[in-house]
Amino acid sequence: MDRFEVGMSYGVLHCNERDEAVTVAARDAKSVTLADGRKVRILVGEAPGGGGEEVLRIDERGAVATGGVVRVCHLRPNT
């Protein structure tokens, strides 16, 4: 399974065209802390090529992740 790594940046998927990335500042077995201080629970998803990958649903409200979805496969270069 692909996992989020501390210090790495990942693209956030939104329903609109907004371009955003988040950086993982810390993690434990069940959650990551983003560089902006938000703590988000880690979920298990399916990677594009099969197999497992970690997924984040930011600011989850019921069935909607109002802050976007982050997939570990959407790694971004650190800037």
C-alpha cells in the first residue's frame, strides 16, 4: 500500500478547477497533520493500477469532503 510521507506535498482534488496542494507535517497510524495544522483521518482507497493507497477527505461533512480529496498517487514536487 502506498502511504503519505512526512515532508511531501500532494495535490488536492476539488470539484472545480481550483489548484491546491497540501504538505504532510506529521503522521501516526490513523491520521496526518498537514503543514497548516489541520489533522485529517487516513482512509484506505484503491490505487489507479490496483492495490491499495491512502486517501484523505479534508473537512468531511457527511458524504462531502468540502476541503477536497487527497490521494497519495497525486504526489507534487515540493516548492
